[in-house]
Amino acid sequence: MLPFRSEIRNSPSQPSIKIYLSDESLDGKIKSHLEHFKEIELIEISDCVEQNRANESITVFLKDGVDIAKMKQSIDSSLWWYFEEDMVD
């Protein structure tokens, strides 16, 4: 099982990136890890009600004018680095 997966949500009001962790106990740590991105306006941890999803998700809202596809790639790369480092420790 992968440690996380992410997807772009194209909401008309504000596009966002949803992150689902396989270990939800890490939600707070991952939120803190993502706060170093200056392109991020807000990060929320919320319960999921969708079927076939994790119980919680992290939603990343970006500042105006930020390319969401590039930002998703940056976040994914950063999370892969985070989990690789965590597994080494």
C-alpha cells in the first residue's frame, strides 16, 4: 500500500489538492510539513464521507494564480521525500 495519494479537485469556487494518507495518525505531521510551501494559502484536515476513501483527508488550498498541476507535482515530490526519509530513520 502506498503511503499517500493525492488528487486535484477542480471546484468552481477554489481548486484544491486532496491528500489521503494510509496512516491517518500522520495527518498533523504532514500538515506541518506542507506549511513550508509559500504557494499554499490554507491546509485543512477533515473527515471524509465519500465511499472507498480514507476516513480523513488533507485539503490544500492554493493562493491565487498558482499553477495547480505544478503544485501537485511539488507536493507529491516533497511527500515522497518525506516518507523515504521517515522509512530510513
